[in-house]
Amino acid sequence: MRTIWVKVDPWNKKMVTTALEGGADGILVPPGYSHKVKELGRIDTIAEDGDLKLGEEVVVFEITSGADEEEILRLCRDKKVILQCRDWTIIPLENLIARGADVITRVASAAEARTAMGILEKGVSRLLLDVPDPAELKKALEEVRGAPERTPLQAAEITDIIAVGMGDRVCVDTCTAMTEGQGMLVGNSNRALFLVHSESVVNPYVAPRPFRVNAGPVHAYTRVPGGKTRYLSELAAGDRIFITDYQGNTTDAVVGRLKIEKRPLMLVKAVCEGSAITTIVQNAETIRLTAPDGKPVSVVTLKPGDGVLVSMEAGGRHFGYRIEETITEK
């Protein structure tokens, strides 16, 4: 999920309310105005006297040449860096993104925001919208919040399906109504997550619950905003998760509740890129993975040779954060 800050300097109440209604994550204001923002909504402020101290925790850097990249990388180690370009170009951002710099990119219009989100396919993860008026701000926020991120998906080949007995299974009820082809990425290993389809499918057994993903057992991983994975059992009301469709379009959603109940489980084995991968799901007709064409496929009809969508990832995770390390999970 992208982090979006809005610059409101000079102070403009209408700009602040537009930012709040549009889902901004922070508002940059002049000194003395942080409390006025708090009167309108609960949101982080960035100011010399704000939640994040401008000039201390947050710095503004104007890039003038490629030689500035080293200094920006150094600053990013312990500060949040707002990046400005005199002549707004893509090349400096491409270089910084490629080198892992987590900068906040200042953009002055919805069109610039759209361009920044497309750099190196994945785009920048943090934006400062410094636009002239509430109308352009509303347009830019709709552009940014409506643009899904991309998660590369691949087809894995099913090799075996084995009933494994009873366990504690987690249903994730979200605050979002999903459609066909959408679900959550879940798996036994964070390096291989299966696209478990939402319960948006009409069937003769129960009414559709498009807000629900019957995701898997308590130990299973799922990917969440912030570049992390979490165990299904850790999720709670108000947490944010990722919803992904069969084309890899990924948006975030809010967890409304979890339902953890003892249910019969099924081990699903597959192979992708020469690697054996697994997940465990409830053994029931209404539980579905996702075929490469986006169609939901019930786990009770799966058979060796069938294709399902997965997200593969290199490296390992430590407390949910991605690291470059060899970790074996079986």
C-alpha cells in the first residue's frame, strides 16, 4: 500500500478535509497548524511541531544531479526524505528505486502521480501531493488510491492432495466485497503463496459471502501492506491485508473479524519453477484456489496436473520482513 502525504502550506481547511476524505496518510502543514488538522480528523501531521518533525525526522532534498544519489541513500537510513526534482524526470527516481531508496516523491499533479506510480513497473511507494487546489487534490487522490499495485503471479502444477485431519482453520472476513478472480495469497511458506479464492461464488450449499476468504490454518502466512507477511492467527479486526486478483492487481482491505474453528484440513502439494510448494486449506467443496484464467477451482475437485496461481518470492523472512537469507521451510 502506498503512503500518501498531502502538502497544505499555506493553510487551507478545504485542502485538509479533501485529504482526509481521500484517504491520505499524513498532512504537511506550516508550524502552528498541526492542532487544527487534529480538530478535523485523526491523521499524522508533518511540521516543525507536528507528529513527524520537519527538519529532524523528515528532510527535504532537492536532487540536481546523479551525484546526489549517494547522499540521498545515506539520509534514507535514519530519516524520511522528501525528494524534489528541479526538472521532474524519471531517471533519478528509477536509479533510486533500483538501489532500494525509500524516498517520498513530491508530485504537483495527478498526471505526475500517475507517472511516478509506473516507474520500473512497481512505482514509488511514497508520494507527497503538492497540488494547487482541492479539485486537483481530489483527482490525484482518486488516481493514487484507485491504482492497484502489482503482484506477479505464476501457474503452479498440482502434484498431490492429501486429507490430513483436523485443525484450526481461519476465515478472514474483510470489509470489502470481492468478485470472481479475487482472493488472498496464503501458504505454508512465505516464498510460495497460493491465491485462495474469495467466497464470492454462487453454489448450492451456502449463500455467497463475497467479503470472506476461507484462507487456511492458523500457522499459514499471508502477505500484508508494508512489505510484510503475517500469520493468519495474528490478524484481528482493523488490520489491513492484501486482496489480489488473478491478474496480480493488488489492493488493501480492512479485516472485519476472524473466525477460527476446528475443521477437516487438506494438504495441497504443487510444483512451480522446479520447487515443491504446499498450502493447507479446509477440506470442503466451497473452498477454492484460483486457476490461471481466474476461475475458482474447488479443492475437492483438484487433481494432479491442474494449474493454480501462486506468488513466488526469493529469499526469506524474519519477523515478517523480507531478508536475503537461505531459509528452508518444509
